[in-house]
Amino acid sequence: MACPLPAAESRWKVDADGGITWGVRAGDAHQDQIEMSGRKVSVILTYGVTEDGATVLTRQVVFPSLRTIPNDTHASLSYKFAADATPRFFIDGKPVAGETSTRVHIRGLVTIESLLGKNKDIELTRVIFPSTTKPLVLERYTLKNSSDQTVTVEAEDTVKTVRTSASRGVAGEYLITAQVVDAGPKTLKPGERVSFTLMFSAREAGAAPVVVNAEYEERARRERVDEFLSKLQLETPDPVLNTAFAFAKIRTTESIYETKGGLMHGPGGGSYYAAIWANDQAEYANPFFPYLGDPAGNESAINAYRLFARYMNPDYKPIPSSIIAEGTGEWHGAGDRGDMAMIAYGASRFALAYGRTDTADELWKLITWCLEYCRRKVNAQGVVESDSDELEGRFPSGKANLCTSSLYYDALNSAVFLGKALGKPGAELKDYQERAKAMRAAIDSYFGATVEGFETYRYYAGNTVLRAWICIPLTVGIYDRAQGTIAALFSPRLWTQDGLATQAGERTFWDRSTLYALRGVLAAGDTERAIPFLTYYSNRRLLGEHVPYPVEAYPEGNQRHLAAESALYCRIYTEGLFGMRPTGLHSFRMTPRLPKGWGTMRLNKVHAYGEDFDVVVTRAGEKLRVETATGGKILSSKLIEQGGSIEVELNGQ
């Protein structure tokens, strides 16, 4: 029995400009937080409205390249600016007595609109965003005189400077500053407006202050967001799905930091910057970046795999789970979490979708090393052993878990495709094929089980309680137990109001398992069961009480907007709904899943396999018409049965 879904939440609505808007009602007190990032900074903005309409703002500003001591995973300089950092406003020389918030809007920047003054005839618009390239966060305040009288408005000239101890900084002393730019009184005639800027910045004590051009910084941020939105565009009949996909592209790709070790995609969340992980980056985010085609995303992916490759060794000692501190350190605190399977899985899928022979040839060495490592960890029952899984012991995973063996299985299959494209020896590829066949059989014999009445998988030997990660085989093309697994995933034992519980009966959830599950159920072809849950989840994350991105977990981290989870959301569509599976540097297999109520769906401006192209799936009676096109020219057009697949060959560039 499937878990009944509650009505979708709707604090926010999708706006005409592709953003989302909360129309604030009188007495509607609410607070939320969102993370936004640039190359040198990230800000976790807590915002909200009190019962009397006043705006609440707290900014935790993180500077990933300003390192603290000890220079570990969490050693990014960080400071929290509360209400006392906000300048006071004056109208005709008197402090503003009242504020009524009216609207909050999000589209890569946060805009908060309010009315000031006794007569509510001064309009205040706050726009909050990070710089795209500098260690700088800005709040731009625009005041408009909507009265019929000339008034004088003023943002108080305030400066707050924090000087950190030299003993706590890798580069010594740091200066953290909050300062109002263009402060002072301004005279406004009716209809006129004026802007002030509050900037938050940090620098080494001996460095020159950050130079600010607020208009340029806002324009640059808007243009960068537009770049994200202009690529890989999803078109379905559901605007919530389209918008959630668009927003996930922003969060995924903005969270790339300029470090000593090159561009690094980072999870964020106030803790995880200037570092990479075998799961978040190698497994979750990097396989998505070729489809988006953002140069920084692809560069950060290649850089991540190169950083991991530095740790290959002839003794097959494990590669660390995380490379930290701008590439200068490592973290291996949970032992082998199945990291080599994660890296081989992600690197092979990335190399295929990226479509460049030189990059694929370089990554081949890392992929094959990781596959050999995993082979050496195969136990007598034929599955891969590891110390833990990506949850690092938070929940039991035994000596061998379903996730590690499934990722290894998929990596072997990808290695066959990649090896053929690179002209690798047939004997080597035949070995990978035979290993994959044996691993698939071992996954079923070792993990296949009846758990809580469902014909599905036990997550590890001795496991008797349903686990969210039983979805993993569905994402790697193993559908032998799909019916029982899907029934278990959507049962009241696992499905909660926030998606999948990590373990049946627990309140803990990690969005990553829900995102994998939705992708896997679609890939397995149970479209009509998946779509209501995908729609519910998307509405909750985009328009509910904590918006607008997928989150990490709860209660741990209190639902932080970690970036790689947004990449997993996008992969629900590329690999699940459209069923795209790389088969070569310029080819892929596509098994589209068009829901019954939809006449068509599109992925426009796909940047992968060495080509830029569009995919259009249209209902044609009982069949589906699947077209790929580039520059208005149709590359292929095929009629397939529902549930059928097509092989797409592209020219490449």
C-alpha cells in the first residue's frame, strides 16, 4: 500500500519571471534560510517577517579561501552578522518607526519589499546576493518616495570591523567588515528613489580593502544566474517541476570556489568548502555537469578527479574520502566508505557524457585503478566489502552494503563503454563485462531478501528493517526486484512528509536517498507511481516552508541547502524521466518515460557527448515520437513503443 500524500504546501508561488514569490500577509510571521554562493564567498541568509511586519535578517558569511587553524574540513573563515549590522533608516531626520514587509522574491538573489514610515509611503526594496568573484556579500537598499511630498531619507553611516587573532589564521590576522556605502541623507521628490549598499567582506590584514561597485556586482550576479537558467532547460506541463529543476541548476553550479587547488565544487552548509568528497562531488554532482555545459562545472569536475588521482598507489591503499583545505590535506575519518566505487562510478559517467577523448583517456587510469581496488575487496559471496557507506556509520551498513556493490556494478558497465570508445584491449573489456555479470548475480543472491513483507533487498547481512538505499539497484539498471522495492519505498514504512526515512520507523531523512529513489523508479518504468511523489516533493521543497532547493538532512544539519543534492534533483530528469544513459563519448541510450497526462516534454540546450542538442518526446497515439535536434536541424526522429529505448549517435565536436 502506497503512503497517502498530503496536500501540497503553497506559501510561495511560481512567478512570471521564473522566480518564486511569497506575498506576505498581515500577521504572517515566518522565517527561513537559503544559501547563495560565489567564487570567494558563501552566505547563509536567515530571513523572515515578524508578526508586526518587520524584516528579520541574519547573515552567516563564509570565506572559503581564508583558512583558519587547524586547517581542516571546517576551517573556512566565517562570521555571523545579525540585526545590529543593518543600518538604521531615517525619514526627515527621524528614525523609521515602523516597517511592513509585503513581498519576498527569490531567483538567485533574494529581494524583500517593505513599506516604511507612519503613512507607509516610503517603499524599501532590499536585494541580497553574493559577489560572483570577490569575497563580498551585498545588500542593496532602494528607497522610493511614494508620497506627494519631498522627503529626506537617510541610511545611517555604520562600519563594523572584526579583527581576528593572528594565531587563528593560516595567513595570520583577518579583517571582517560590515560597512554602508553611499550613506548619508538624500532628498527625494515624489516618485524619486535612491540606493544605499551594505557590504560584508573579509581580507588578510595586509591586503587592500575590497573595491565595490554595487551596480556592477548586482548585474554580474543576475547575468550569472541567467547563464545557469539559459542552459539545459526542462519543459513539461508542470511549471513547478520546471522551476524546481531551474533552481536546482543555480544551487548546483554557483557552489564552485576558487582555491589554491583550482576550482572546487563544494557542498556548503556553513561547513564544507574548498574541499571535495567522493560522494558529493565524484558521485553526485560531477556526472551531471556535462549535460549543463557550464565551463566552471566541468572544470571543477575534472579537477576533483585529478585531486583524487594523486592518491593512487601500487599497494592499493584507499583514496581518502575527502580532499580538504584547498587540496592541501585529506580526511579519511570514516575509513573506506565505498569511496573507490563512488569515484569509478562518477568518473566513468562523467568521462562518457563529457565527450572528450583526451579527458576520458586521462580519467581512464583513475577509473581502472578504482575498479581494481574494488575487485580486491570482493568477498567470498561475490560482493564488495567496505568499512561503511556514505552515511559514515550513522546507520549500520555491515561489512558489505548494497550501495557500494551497486555503484561498482555500474562503473564496470561504464568502463566497458568507455574502453570501447578509447580502443582499449578487448580482453580487458571482456573481463569487466564478466565481472559486471557476476556482480549483478551476487547482488541478487547476497542482498535479495524479503524485508518487512516486501520482495526487495536487505541493505547488509543481518539487516531486517527497510532502508532507503534499497533504491540504488534501480538507478543502475537492475530491475529484478523493482516491483517489491518500489512498493516498499512508497509505503508508509519508508515514505514520510519529507521523502524517504533513512530507516523505517526513524524520523531521520537524507534527501539524497529520496532523489536517488525518484530517479530509479522512473528509470524502472513505474512512471505513474513516481510522478505524484515527484510532484509532491518538488512542491514541498520549492514552494513550502523551507525553500527553494533540495536539502541535506534532518535532524543533522537542520536541512542545509547542500549543493550536490540539487545536482541529484536534476538527474531525476536527465537519467530518470528522459532515461539518458551514456554508451560512448558521442552516444547514449534513451528510455523516455512520458507520464500519461502529458502530451510532450523537452530538454532544450543539452550540452553533452560533444554536441549541443535538444530532446523532444511527444505522444503519438499509443507510441512516443522521440526527436533530437541541434540548431533547428533534426538529427534523429524515431517512433518507439511506451517503455522502449533508442540509441542516439551524435557527431561530436
